[in-house]
Amino acid sequence: MDEKAQKEQWVAIGEHVQGNFQKLDNTNLIETFHNLFKVNLVIGKRLLAKAVLEDECEASVHTISQLCLLVNNVLPSFGPLIGQEIVCRFLHDYKNKNHAEGRRILKLLSSLYKVGLIHEIVILQLLQILLSRENEQDSIWDTVIILRFCGKKLQDANPRAYNAIRDKLETLECPLDSNIKTELEDLLDEKQLEDNVTLVHHSAVIVPNRYPPFSTSISQDENFWDLPKENLARFKYHQNLNDLEEEYDELKRGFSVQEPVDASEQEEIQVSETEPAPEATTVPVVKPYTVKDMTSSENIEFKKKIYLVLKSSLSGDEAAHKLLKLRIPDDRKYEIVDIVVKSSIQEATYSKFYGILGERLCSSHRSWKPAFLQIFNENFQNLDDFEPAQLRILGKFWGHMVATDYIGLEVLSNFKLNEEESTPPSRIFLKFIFQECVAELNAQELKERLQEEYIQPYLVGLFPKEDPNHIRYAINYFTAIGLGLLTDDMRETLDTIEEKKREEARIKQEEEMRRYDEERKEMEKQNPPRETPKPESRPSRYQPNSSVPAAPRRRRSITPPRYKRNGGRRSITPPRGRFRRERSRSPERFKKKSRYQG
């Protein structure tokens, strides 16, 4: 075939590859794979590599990387081609500060390593280049992207190198942008990175790579970071076109991929490649299978390990350092906090060892705070299960966390300080929380923190402002535990409420009196009083021609005299006095002597 015909064939292959690749999405991987091999990809593999690198389809990078894997299993020369091109393009974009395009390429490169097309040596060399420029924020961001996409596989393949990279990131001293800092903290906080492979329809089965992954040596010198001299889209005349056609025909006869009706019904994917004796190779489907441990033996061992770490540490700082080295994932941090709290209440008295430990954990990363809040809420809900001595230790521990401001005063919104909703354990727990805060802050500073504007909505149940009975109860409680200083506002509120009630009562009484007067006047209008007759006038003694009103007649008492009450008889009461006593004696002795008698 002459050069013109080959060029026309080249253009037709390019249009076919480009059209089918643009239709690729997360649901038609196998269909697109079949359609691509309807043309001679032995000749057009560079066109397919160009389409992959330009990424003009709607599929995710994981779907594209799986398509590259399927093509490489049939056409083994495609893997090294795409690997060389993608590494060179990333280094070129990184050198020229084209970070947007470079990071898109970097995501695809990391995904190709995850499916097995690229060797870990390539990833480690790129990470070495990026970390050697640790003062550049773009290098740290690119490092985070690589670890996000393929960190789990890199950790399994080379744990020593992976841990060295993490230690390097943990000791960075250069200032970072807030977004990069947040992503880096989230990355370093995870013990094992999640596998980000997106399983799509017909590609839930990941076919293993049947050929060695691509590996190359990357120079540290930027002068060698250039694009390949050969352009992928440039036409190249083939002298041995017939050999390439025969190779393509042999490939079509040698492989077969059965497209399943449903992903759950797919049992195997058959892929064959060119060998001396080509045969269809069946690749079994890798179905996820999860074994659930119902004995909780792993959980018990984990708690035992944490407990031994606590008991083998001489200080809270040492215990925190040992726990942080374990790199506990976020979903298990609450278990650590639960073990710390339960260990603290087993002591005879409160030990600052646990308070310092909690303080160090919260200061290490922000992901510890939700774990502490979760355990605080659980402890508050189960206060009835603790003994009084345990409530004392528990209150002092959480009081220390509140005083150091690693746990905000928002947790006090759980308390409802009134006679109906509070219980003896909750009142004891709250008492020791406040007493520990006063011991570490002093009462005046605690009062100032409680009076901040942002915290007021969370303290409505603790410092009531509406119900007088609840206000009195709260005042009596805080006064009884020696914190009457915190009740000044409540006392003023109570005085205001009582004054308002007295004013309302006075207004109500005046209103009732006014209404009563109106009703009385209305009744007088309906039933006027009778007029009393005026007394007859009589002539005046001093002015004969005038008259004066007659004086009203004096009304005398109608009480009858005593003798009339006795039926006309006088009183028969015997006489009293000396003569009465004398009559009782002999009359001879008391005869009156005459003065003339001797």
C-alpha cells in the first residue's frame, strides 16, 4: 500500500478511535473496548495513547486506566508507550509550571500504577523529585495527590519507603496554604488510605496485568524533562504494513471478551494475546467477599493494646506520643477516647495524667475533637451507671478539657438545670466540672467566658431566664456549690420578673376597681336611691319671722331598767363590806360602846 493510502487509513483509524473514546463513560467499558479493536490498533496505538492523554471523555480516570489495562493485555506494546508518554508529559508540565494540566496527568499516572501498568519505581522517583523541592507548595500538593490516589497500594508494596515519605511530610517546616495544609493533615491522619477505585458497570472485575509493568529511570536534572521527540498524532509510513496487518488479524482471532448482561452475573472475562500457540485465556472474576468477625476478638486485642500503652507510660505526653505513632484512623479514634476515660475512672482519685493525655491528643489534630465530643455525650447519657466516686473523676476530667478550651462550652447545652429534668448524678457531674474549671481558670475568668455572646444559646438550660421557678432552682444550686458569683445575672433577671409581676398585679387591681366603679354607677342609674323626708321647720326663738329646721328627735335607749327586768322587784343581792362580815360574828362583841361608857 502506497503512502497516500496509508495516510488515509491513518486518518480513518484516528477518527474511529477518537469517536469511540469520546463515548467512553463509567457504564460502557467493555463495549468501548470491543469497538476500538474494530480497526487496526497495531498501527493506531499511538492515536489511542493520544486520546487517552488528552482525556476528552466523560469517564473517570479509573475507568480510563482499566481500559488501558485491557488494551495492554491484548497489545503488550501499548503499556510502555503510554507509560513513557505520561511520565514525560508530567515532567514537562511540572518544569513549565503548568500545574493544572500536570495534576490531571498525575492523577491518570497514579491510577495506571494502581492497576499495574506502571512500576512503583516510577512513583517513588517522582515522589523523590517532589519532596526534594519541599519549599514549593505545588510540590507538596502534587505529593498529596499521588498518595491520595495510590497511597494504599504503595504502602502495601513498599511500607518502608511509604513510611519514610509520611515522616518527611510530618516534619515539613515551610508555610503552607490553608487548603494544602488541610489536605495534608487529613492525609497524615489516616492509618490506611482508602482505595479510591471507582467500580463501574462491567468493570467491577479488575483484570490483572499479564505483562511486566513499565519502568524507567528519571533524571533529577530538569534539562532532561522534555517531551518525546516523536509526536503521537504524526503520520508514519510503514514499510512492513503487511506484517502489521497479519499481526492485527492474529490478535483478533486470538482474544475474546464476553460482554455480560449484568455485572452481578459476570463470571469471567476472557482475554487472549499473541503467543506461539494463541489460545483464549480465561481470567476469573475477582468478586469482593467480606468476612465479618462476630467474636470481637480483634476489637478486644485492640483495646488491650491501647490499655497497655497507657499503663506503660510515665506521663501523659509519652502516652500521647505512643498513641499518635499508631496512626489510628478517624473512625476508631472514639474508641481510644473511650478507653482513656474508662481507665481514668478506675483510679482511686483523679489523675492529671489523663487530662494531659486528652489535651495532647486534641492539640495534635482537629479530628480528635469529634471523638471527645461523642464520648462526652455518651457519658452524659449514662450518668446513672457511674458510682459517686467515678462521677467525681469523670467531672474533673471533662472539666479539665473544658478549661483548656479543647472542648468548648457548647457541651453544657446537654444540661437542664431545673427540678423536673435534672437528676442527682447530673448535678454531681456538673458540680465537679465547674469546680475543676474554677481551679484552673478562677471564678472571674470562668464568668467572663460564660458571658460571651456566641455561647449564650447553649446555656439556656443551665442559666434559665424565663421561668422564675427554674431561675430560683439554678440560683440555689450554684450558691450551694460555692459559685454564687455566676448567679448575678439570674438574680437581676429574677428581680426584673418579680417587679414586672407586681406591676401587672397593680394594673390588674386598678382595672378591677375601675370596672367595679363603673358597674356601681350603672346600677345607681338604673335604681336611684329614695329621698329622705326633710324634718318640719319650727319658728326661730330669736328671729320670729324666720324658721329653722326642726331638730331631729333624740333616740333613746330601749333597754328597760333593772327593776323592770326583775318583775318589779329590786335586787336581793346581799350587802357587801364590813357590816356583812360583822353579822356573821357574835353581836355582843361588836356592840357599839358609848363614849360615855367606861
